[in-house]
Amino acid sequence: MRVPSRSPGQRPGSSVTPAVRARRRVPGAPPGPAAAPDLDAYRAAVADLLVEVAALAGASCATARQVLIDERLREPAIAAVLDATPQGLIGARETLLLEMARYQPNARSSAADLTALVRIYLLSRIDVMWWRDTPGFRTDAQVDASPELVDLEWLRRRDLLRFRYTEQPRTLLGRGVRAARRRLWPDATPRTAGLRFRRARREVVALLNDVARELAASSPPATPPLWVTSLVRSAEHQHRLRRLGYAAMVPSGHCLGWAVDVEMTWFGRFGVRDTLAELLLARQRAGEINVVDEGQAWHLCLAPAVRRRLRRAYEAEMGV
């Protein structure tokens, strides 16, 4: 089996660059008790891990992949984040290995291969680390009844949303109408199942409105508004998606109400996909959101540090 070539300065048997190693804690040096995990170091270490996972993608490499995961997840840059999640390092490791063992590629999943699965899982752990003390929405009924969420349709009818979405059809007739529209106008809207719940946290609405305004200001006049493909989900619905073959991770920022998915691929038709990507990555660099590339859509999660500011922005914009 050929292993990807190393860059100058890398030690044999490692895909970790000197820059990443320099960010790691010196062996034997105790971490500061209040120090937050270094998310830049975490993302860089995950990127290095993905190179090695890709090199061990064959069906005969299952044992080697497990050894690799065992080794790399214990590296300080990665362990610091996983240890701060509700599952802890050991629970996250076991969950990831189980996800990899069960993985079957299918057209519905955003994880096109094992490497994508590992990327989605590990980068989405930032979400659950940030919001580890937030109770999740366990059932569909809790989502529908929660006073922490607002109805998007109520806001849309009052022209208070700068982004677009579509709802999942609930009836056979509705699914038929959706299918007919796609046949007649296949590229008029993104190819997405739509929102199961048209509800969101107020801070999430403020973030999406803000990103939508930025996209509109940076795009040609005919560019459609930002399109949202998924918002809050219940744990009940998350498991429903898993049974259908989607890469719906557990636990998930969606089930906490702080994560959203936004369409990316469709905006390539209008020449602004890269513009939108840079807007989102700039917010990640500023510490406002976590971004996970899931192919057609990108997964976003609010950082706790911006919650208060976005709540004030929502209240100011909505006049409440």
C-alpha cells in the first residue's frame, strides 16, 4: 500500500506537519485549568488524520484504521476537544469506530466515503463541546412546543427573513406536487428534502439573516438569497434520518437547536459558491461559528460567544 508522501520536516510514519506539532502541548507540561481547546490546532490535526484515513480506505485495512484512530485521537490537540464533549474521549472514540464499522455509502448520505465520515464526525464535535450543557430536544413534540424556538413562517409572512427555505411535504399529494415541479424546473431550487421543522432559535435567525445580507451585498443582482436546508431537529428525527441512510451524527448540534445546514452546490450555478464559502469561513476564523463541509450543504453551528450579540440583533430587527 502506498502512503502519501510527506512534506519536508515530517518524521517517518507521521502525516503531522511541523507547524501542527509546534502547536501541541510539550510532553509533561500540565495544561492550564481554564484553558479552552485550541480549535485551530484541532482542525489542523483532524486534517492530518484525514490524509492517513484516506490512505487506509480499503476494506482490508479495518484493523490498521482502528490502530490509527486509537493513536491519533489521543494526540493533545484532538483529545482536548473530545474530552470536553459529553461523551468524553473514550466515548467519542467508540462512537467513531462504530460509525466507521457500520458505514455504507449511499446517495442520501453527505459522507461520500469513510474519509468524509470521519471529517464530519470529528469537526461536528466542536458543536457538542460548545453546547454540552444545553438540553437537547428529544422528541418532535418538544420541538413543536418549545418557547425557545420561533416559527419561521410567521416571520416570513411579515418579510422578516432574508433567507429562504422549503418545508418537507407531509402528504402524498404534496410529494407529488414537489416531484412535478422538479421535473418541470429542475434547477429552480436546490434538490433538498426541505425542513422537517420550520422552527429555529432566535439567535440562529439573526445569524442567517446577517449571512444572507452579506451574500446579497457580495453577489450579482440576480443571485437568489441564502438557502437553508436544515435547522433544529429532535433526537427522534435524527435517528429517523440515520435509519434512512443519512450521515446524521449523534449527539448533534441540530438536536440542541444551535446548528443549521445551508445549501452550497446550487449556488455554483450563479457563480457565488466560493463567495458564500469565504463568508462562512471568515466567520469561523473570527470564532463566530463552526463550519463543516458536507458537500452539497455546509453545516454551521453558532459559538456561545456570539449568542448574546445575536439575541440583541434579533430583538432589534424584529422590534421586540
